Amino acid sequence: KMEGTSHIPAEEMEEMREAFSKVEEEKVAFVNWVNKALEKDPDCQHVVPMDPSSNDLFTAVGDGIVFCKMINLSVPDTIDERTINKKKLTPFTIQENLNLALNSASAIGCHVVNIGAEDLKEGRQHLVLGLLWQVIKIGLFADIEISRNEALISLLQDGESLEDLVKLSPEELLLRWANYHLEEAGCSKINNFSSDIKDSKAYYNILSQVAPKGDEEGVPAIPIDMSGIREKDELKRAETMLEQAERLGCRQFVTATDVVRGNPKLNLAYVANLFNKYPALKKPENQDIDWSSIEGESTREERTFRNWMNSLGVNPRVNHLYVDLADALVIFQLYEKIKVPVDWDKVNKPPYTKLGSNMKKLENCNYAVELGKKEAKFSLVGIAGQDLNEGNRKLTLALLWQLMRRYTLNILEDLGDGQKVIDETIVIWVNDALTQAGKGTISGFKDGSISSSMPVLDLIDAIQPGSIRYDLLKAEDLTDEEKLNNAKYAISMARKIGARVYALPEDLVEVKPKMVMTVFACLMARGMRRI
């Protein structure tokens, strides 16, 4: 019973109860998922298994280790394990772990702008659950993308091109996958993972379709017992359905009550996990498919931009760079983040009518380019609204790079009392810091020595003396593998001392000057905050 609530109106009480039970449902689901994910991890034995009915979760995440581990399970290799503080933790080393977790979460595309290390340390429930859900969801959705999973092409419908399929979000693809199997079973389609699945019948039919039939070598059949579908009581029917899911090892995220209540978040997770374990899609043979239209959706640079935008909380979330920028709405939000005023009265907002919708989107793109040229003073030679609207790769990336660059430089200008910052400013600052620490300098962002990551590691050590364990590194005559090893350590260490770095280790190894600039700029921002 909630204490001292007698004066609250009944409707509000109901809403509070609803919110409270949602937190409880999510907590139970996530605790079970994390327990399973980390049960064999030697670094998590001090907290796993957690009791889902208690508040274990909110104390367990307080030292940062669980979040770091979950991030690596969702996007492998994001965090270099050597940088996680695991033993004899102190308030300072815990703070470092939490920095590492938050800055890495940001780098994989979680929106963490309103979450600080304190919130995790103190186990603030809605913030912990919110961040954990983002991390889990990124992992669940990782393979629900055509460039990672060609079998999804079997979900093409008559008259559709590959482009149409690429435009779907992971949620939409999952719904289409569920309906593909329901159609195969001769059942009616569903429109969502909330009200339409409450009776468990759709789930029963999907389980029966995707369960191994014994026709693949080495994969024994798992027959699904459908008798429970006739159960009159909805809760009992949901329970018998989940017992069948358990035989597939897929009883995750939902309880029978979550199914009957149609909890959209947990049901989405349940279906995504089922898809990942048993997609049951045959890769279509000899279909005439133009792969070039989707290749490279996940080139490193594109992924970095996509994660950067999502970490700033743009709405809607960007899944496919070119498709999701075609109406420029996300671009306008990015302009606002770099202090370029947007006149929203000039912007056409969805839902767009079928007729003339592209015209409306094109008008937005024209305005976006005009803002870039006139207000932001970007160099956009040869870029027109049409290029954004059609998803021209090279020109879209050129605009995005200038947005990211300005965002990064703005942070430095704010810290330096508004003085203008150019590349040269950063190089001078970096070299000053390196020289004062008695380390070698760089000639610029194309300096070949950056390939070993040593200048970055030296700068981190100059900003936080003693933080770099040089015994883990090789400085001379490096193989490619050793270079990557150093770079992974460098990027994780930068995040650990509090720099929100977006670049990837490969950017350092290959000395990509644009991304190298952002690494040094983020470290400079961290260095300036020491005042």
C-alpha cells in the first residue's frame, strides 16, 4: 500500500498503480535476461543471480560492471575488457566504470543525455530500466537488418522492391516476420504486439511454425503441443503457450500476465528473441536481387553517424541513414542541437498525405540545405535538397559530417568562453598537453604515428596521469592486430576518463583524419573540464 495517498484522486491513483506495475514487470523481465546472459561471467559472480522479486538490480548496476558487460553482449567489442575496473573497487574506480558504461552506451546509439553516473550509482529505477532496455533492445535488434541477415528477403511482398523492405524499422520487420509465419499457418494477421497477441493464439501458431521439424541435419525436431490453445482461461492459455516456448529455450521477457495485458515493450522483446533463435526463413534462391541498394548500410562511417544521432535522442530513431533522413526532420533536430535556429512553421510534418508526400519531403530537404548554407555557414557546394531526399550517400555524409564537426567544436567553444575553435586550435592544445607531460607531439590529424594509437594514449595519460597501463601495449613495429589492440584500449580509456568519443578503433588504425579530429576534440573537452 502506498503511504499517505488518501488525498490523491482515484484516476491518478490508478495511473500511479499502472506505472508502478510497469516498472515491476520490466524489472522482472530484465533481471531474468541479465541473469541468464551473465550467469557464467566470472566478473559478475558478486551480483548474479539477482532476485527478480527484490530490488537487487538497482544495487547490482551501481559499480558499472554489469552495464559494461551487457553493452558488450549487445555490440561485441565495444568496450575493451582491460579497461573495466573489476577488483577492490573504490568510489573513484566505480566512477570510472560508470563513465565507461555511459559513454560506451552513447557510442552504440543509446540516448543517455539525461542520465549521469550518479543516477546509476544510486540505482534510480526508471533511469536504470530505461538505459538497460535501450542496451538490451540494441542487442536484440542487431540482426534484424537486411544487410546482416539476407534471409529477411523472404518477407518481400508482391510488387515490392528490396528498397521497400530496407525502409522498414526492426519493429516493422518483426511484425512482418510474425505475419509471414501466421499466413503459412493459415491464420489471420496481427497488427501489433500488444492488443492482438493477448489471447496467445497468434503466439501458439508462430511457435508451431518456427519449431524445428527435424528436416535439418543435426537439429532434432521439437514438436509443439497445441492442445493448450483450446484453454478457456486467457491467463492459463498464456501459461501453457509459454511452457511450449520454454521447450524452444525462448521463454524470455514475458510472464503469462504480460501477455494477457499486452505489455508492448516486453512482448516486442519476446518476439525479437524468438526471431533471433528460430527465424525459420529460407534464403530465397536465384531471386533477381540488386544487392547494391543495401550494401554498405553499415559501413563504419554510416554506423557512427547513426549512433551519434540516436544518442542525441532524435525522434524518430534513425535505423537506416538515407531512408530516415529523406524528409529532413532529423536534420532539423540536429540543427537545433548546434544552435542553428529552425523556423518550424516552414517545415512540413508527418503524417504526409499519399499524394504529394514526396513534394512535402523535398521542400523540407530544400529548407535544410538552405539553413546549412545561410545560417550554419556550411560548405555545401553542389548539394541540393534533392540529394538528401534521394539519399545520395556522398552528399548526405558531407552534410552529416559538418553537423557532427560543428557539434563537437561547439562543446569546445562553450568550455573556452566562446572563442572560435578550428582544427589548428585542437592540434596546438593537444601538443601543449603532450609536451608538458614529456611525450611526443603530432603534426596534425593525418600524422602516421596515430596509427599506433600512442599519441591518443599519451594524451589520456597526460590528462589523467597514471591512467594508462603501458605494460599492456606495444609501441614499436606493430602488426595490424597489435595496432587494433592498442586502438581498442585507447577508445575505451578515453571513454573511461570521461570523454564521449564516437569514433571506432579502426578510425585510429587507418588514421581517418575526420574521426581522429573528433577523438582529440573530445579529449580536449575532457581536459578543459579539469579547471
